[in-house]
Amino acid sequence: MPATPVHIIKPTFAGGEFAPSLYSRVDLQRFQTGCKTLRNFYVHPHGGASNRPGFQYIASTKTEAKKARVVGFEYSIEQAYILEFGEYYIRFYMDGGQIVAPGTTAAWGSGVVYHIGDFVVVSAVVYRSKTDHTSNGTTHNTPPGNATDWEASNIYEIATPWDENDLVDLQFTQSADVLYVAHPDFCTRAISRYSHTYWDITYFPFVNGPFQLPNTTATTITPSAVSGTGITLTASTSIFAATNVGSLYKLEHYIAGQSQTEAFTGVANGTGIKCGAGASWRIISHGTWTGKIRVEKSNDGGTTWYAVRSFSSANDNNINTYGAETDEDAPFLVRVACYGYSSGTINVDLTTDGFWQTGIAKVTAYTSGTAVTADVLTEIGAAAATKYWSEGSWSPRRGFPATLTFYQDRFAFACTEKEPQTTWLSKSSNYIDFGRSEPLLDDDGVTENLPSRKMNAIRHLVPVGEMLALTSGGEWSISPGQSGVLTPTSKVQKQQGERGSSKVRPVVIGNRVIYVQPMGTVVRDLVYDDSSASYTGDPLSILSNHLFQNHTIVDMAYAQEPDSIVWMVRDDGVLLSLTYLREQEMVAWTWHDTQGTVESIATIPGDGYNEVWILVKRGTHRYIERLKPRMVSIDIKDQFFLDSGISYDNPVDITGISKAAQGVVTAADHGFINGDLVDIEGVEGVLDAEGVSVVNDLRFEVSDKTTHTFKLKDPDDGTYIDTSAATAYTELGHARKAATVITGLTHLEGMTVKILADGSVIDDQVVTGGSITLTIPASRVHVGLGYYSDLEPLDIEVQQPDGTLQGRMSRISGIKIRFLQSSGGLIGPNEDHLDEIVQRTDEPAGSPEELQSGFHVQPISGDYTAGPPFLFRQEDPLPVTILALIPILTIGG
């Protein structure tokens, strides 16, 4: 008696692609949800799997022979940009296109102020300004003769200091319309956005430090003056180097207490003496007098004075008191002023306590190991030698911060070559000031070293409640402790683990951090656990570790909407996708290849979804491409499943159709010419007696055209279309010109492309002269590189009375597939034996299949084997979503 077939459902693919080493782990809970292959598929949070949409070609990079990066810039949810960082330049993209000169670019003019990136037109050629200048017709004259200021280009860009090899180490953080860029060999830059075509790059203007630990040797530094530019700093031993240009030096001098005696016999101002920040002054008066005096202070060297405290006497009082200006953070002047006088001599003694004065100078030129030229930024206490000095933490000699972020309204930096485990935070609400007071104030700058036994460099700062410092060898938290507010005296550093992080920038999903371990082959998450009061996490790649073997992750980006996917770039140019929804135990890995190698990835908010942008190398060229949103409609003509693809689709809005024997279509500036073939759809109204549209989904020939109107003819017999008996036009509608020659394919010259023309897959063609030619005109055409999308489940496991099914003979005679809005595909026991899935229902002959949903039963021819395999493949540029697979299994044989 033959065995009875068993129907085994696979209702979800939430396990993602499993490593071959786990093919027998039927004991794992996720085994039933895993696959052997998920190539160019990704898993939805609900468990279904869809083939990925295609990558739309946007532009070629400026220098195709050199590497570049794409970086997201989110000014707002509605306004976001992709920045192309290349060797010494940045180009900009928004709304799915590259930012170029406006169509109304003005002609060059003399006496005009031009900024970097401004455009002008000269003899119908667009030029972009390379400098900030005022045109004058001589030194700053008209292009093209002036190559210093102008270059012929309509693409907006700005210049940068980073070469091709520097790009990989750039790290970014953003505040409003400013993107801050860190690199360990360059001073941090600020890239500011003022408009779509006005961006500016400047040095990050840090002040008042930060500084290294104070000098502990006998070496002294002597300034030649206490203020001004071009002073000389002379060291007692050789401590300077040429790379000290740009360094800050903090010099401390002890200023002895000062005194000044005044004898007022009328209204007058006394002489100012210096008082230290937080130091005390004392005033004592003598004699018998009638008048008014006051203590005044000046913070600008005596130009402006402010009253501090006033006193008076009518031959009955003398003063003996003191005060301290605790709100000052630098030395200031104090004096006594008589502002009201009647009689007597007002004898006054004013004294100040001794104090330490801190001055700051910035090195501008190198002379020798013992002498440099500097500009004074903060007045130095004395032109005298001092051994109390500190060198700035950031400079070409000591390196610059490698990573940066914002935390509790402070700007945080970390890791220079000299101080790899140090974190610096600015003053509260003052992102450029790293100054520290004496005594310390709560809003002062914060400098802290990780108390690690190993010198593991900080690679990332990640704010998630606390600030996490991910180092090359461990994970640390930096928190304010019980106070809740981070201050110089209220901070707690705790080590949370010893796994370490690579240089790939982590992503944050909710309160979880996704990061790559140092070797680039293990991906983990990290989240605060209330029960242990510490950060903990899991390896996310363990069940799919074959995707990482002999490879590393080089870039990563997160697309929250619609499917919560972390996209990762592997060193061989393959994309990995991780559908991550931890609260639903969703951790599903898949992989994506293309005819080329992906080198960089970024995401920005789009219209209801997160846009995924890549920089991909195809042959010797590098392109910027954008992942098209999947299923923008259920019309098969709109589907885009091609890489490096372009679309021919130019709908013209219809605003009216007349009722006449020769109906007239109104469409402003339609651009058609007589004889063009147009497809019309979406018109409301214009129905015949049976309620059928007279114009929708039909092709016509344009006739009697004017600028804003045209008539319709039957393309077969040339007769006019009669709309006199139809119902009146209501609204909407589009007309699209049908074409046979599709251009704009220069970037795919010589390559074989797939084509979807009006919803039908037609024969592949080779791009010649930047175009292809269709045998039948089409009005909606998508052209690009094809790719396979493969889904192969794990072996079926069904518990038998006498044990497992694994290793036993069985065969699959058919598959029930539950599709959602899908078309096409192949299925069979392996890639050499695949049969086409035909889902055509009642569509008219010659028209494309509509997208189908529901069950489809497909027979499979195959022998009895141990663990009978089956493979689904989509090789056409059409969508497929599989919600469930039900193999019809016969056990035995």
C-alpha cells in the first residue's frame, strides 16, 4: 500500500539563512523557520519573504577610478540629503536626484560676490565657482579664461581636505543643519547647510582646550609678551616640533597680590589693579569725608567698567570690607571710583589676593625645538618663565579625535593617537568651549580617561541613556551616576564587556546598539538589562556565520521603515540584510549580490519609508544608486526589479476631454507631436452607454496638436475618436508617449540588460550607443541589470513514530505556495531542474499577467532522496512575496 502524502507547512522565514553547520540542528526552535538560501530576498517582520527591489541608477561618481562614500544628512524628516564624499570633494543628492545648477542660472556679472558652488552661464555653458570671490573683470574675471575661480560643471559640490584613503576613517554626527566630521589626522570639520545649493565647510572652532595633563618636568616655557599676535614661546629644553603648528599651550603664572592707594578730593577714577577669577579684593578707607565711592570691575582691560559695590559717608563712616567675583572665569581689573564728593580727603586702600592666571596661546609657526611663534588667545599672566604649562590635546602632532557625538547637551569627542582612551566633553550648551574653572563648575568641560588595564582605543561614542564608549577591546558606559546630570565631578565609568568593536559605525535601534566586533566577522547587540543593572547582548550572526567566514563588514546602515532592516556591506561587495525586531525574536539574515561590488551604504528618510543608497563599483565605474521602494502600486507596469536601472515613464496630466465627434484632450505643455502614440489611463468620466471607458487603457495616435491640446485617432485605421456620446470628463488622467528607442543607458554600455515594457518581460538586449530598441512601442519601460532571487528552505523535519525524518528517503511531489502580489518564478528540486510557475488567470491574450495573491499548487518532479530539496527562483524583473510553503511530502520509497 503506497504511503499517504503529508502536507508540511513552513509558515514563516523568520529564521533567515542558516549556516550549513546547522543543517542538522532540528532541536533548535528556529530550525523550522530557517532556510538554506535566501539570496536577494529579505524577510518581513511578519515572517514572509520578498525579493528585493532593484537599485535605480542616479549618477556616476565624480572620480570613478577612486573610492568614495555615501553619507546621510537628515535636516528633517521631509528634507534629507545623501552626500557623496570623494577625494577632496562632496557632491549632494536629494529627492532621488543629484543637485545641479538651477534652470534659471544667471549670467556672469562683474562686481558680484560669488561663493563656492555658485553657478553662472557664459556662452550657454554652466560654470561652478571654486572660490569665494568678488568678480572684477581682471584678477577675478569671467570664465572660461579664469580657471582659478571657475570650472565648467553644472553639478554642485564643495572642496574637502580628505583623499581617497582618508575616507574610510571619517566619522560623523549631526546637530540641526551642521554635519561634524572627525578624522584622527585632521582637525574636525563642520559642514553647514544654508540651502540646497549653498553648503560650507569650516574648521571646528574649539576654544579653551582641551589640554593634556600638566607638565611634571623642570622644563619651562617663557612667553615674550602677555598678549598680541606673533609672540615667541621659548622652552628651556627642546620640546617643540614642526607639527606643533596649530597646537594650544596653556601657561600658568602666579600673580602676587596687588594694592593701590587713592586720595580723592573730587570726583575721579582710581587706577585699576588685577584680581583673579574667584579671588578676593579688599577696600579700606581712612579719614573724615563726605561723598560716595564704589568698587568697579572691568573685563576688557579697562575700556568698560561696571559697578560692583557702592559706599557713602557723611563724616561718619569708613569702609573695611571685601568681596569676590565668583561669576568670573578669567582675571579682571578692579578700581575705586569717587562718583560723588562734598568734603574731606577720601583715603582708600584697595588690595587683591594673589592668584594663578591661566593664559592660552596658539602656535602659528615653528622655529626650532625650543622656539615657536604663537598668537595669544587668552591673556598670559606674565612674560616670565613657568614650568606650569600644558600642551593641547588636539593638534597635528598629537592627533585629532577619531569619534564624536552629542550627550546631555555637550559635544563629546574621543580617541587621539596620543590619548586613545580619553573622552572630552564640551561645556554644557557651549559646543566649542572645553574650558575648566578653578574651582570646577558643573557646566565646565569634562575630560576623562577610561580606567582600563589595556590600551584599547575608543572607536565609537554612542548615546543611549548613558554614553557608551566602544573600544577596540571592550565596552564601557560613561554616566552621570545618581545625580542624573554629567558634570566634571559627577561621572561614573564602568566596563560592560570585553568583546570590542570594529571601526564600522554602530547603528541604534530603539535602545539597542548593533555593532561589529573587532575582526569584522561577528555582529552583536547591546542593551541595558535592568535585572543585572548592566549592558548585555547576544551575537546576532551565530546562526548565519557562514555569511561572514573569510569576510569582514566594512559599512552598515539602518532602514527602520518599513521592515526594520540593518543593511551591511561585506568586503567583497556583497550586501547582507538583517531583519531585526528583537521584541518579536526576529533576527533574520539574507544576502544580496549584484553585477558589481557595493562599497558604501547609507539611509535617509523618504516619503513614508527609509531610502537605501549605495555606492557600487560596476566594472571600472562607480555609481550612486538608490533602492527603489517596493510595491509603490500593484500595477505590474510600475514594478522595478533591476539593478543600475532607469525608467522611461513620463506621464502628462490630463485636465479635460471634450464631448465631440473629434474629442479634444487638454493637457498643458504636453510636448507631443502629431503621429506620436500615447497610452491613456486614470481618466474619470468619458464612459460609453455600458459604463466602459472610451479612453482608459487604450493606445491612440496624436493628431491636430496645439501647445496644450491634441485629438485622438485610432492608430490602426486613422479615424478620430468620437466622444460625443460619452459621459462628461470628470477629473484626473494621464497620457504617456509610447517609444521604441529607450536612451539614458550610457552607464550600461555593452552590457546585457533585462527589460520590463508595459508590464511584460521581453527579450534581453545589449546596450549599444547608450540605448536599446524595442520591437513594440511601450510607454512604461524599466531597463537594467538582472539578478536571481533564490529561496531554498531547510530540510523538512517531521517526527516519526520511530524517530526523525532526517536521513530517510522521501520525495516532494508538489508545492503549495502562498503568494502575495506576485508574478512569475521557477521552482524545482535544484537550479538545473526548474519549471516555470504560470499564474495567468483571465487576462486578455497579449497583455501582462496581473499580480496574484493566494495559493498556487505546483507539481515537482523528483526522486526519493534523503531530505528532498526544492528551490524557488525569480529571474524575471517582477515581484514575489512568499508567505508560506507547503511541500507535499511522501515518506518511504
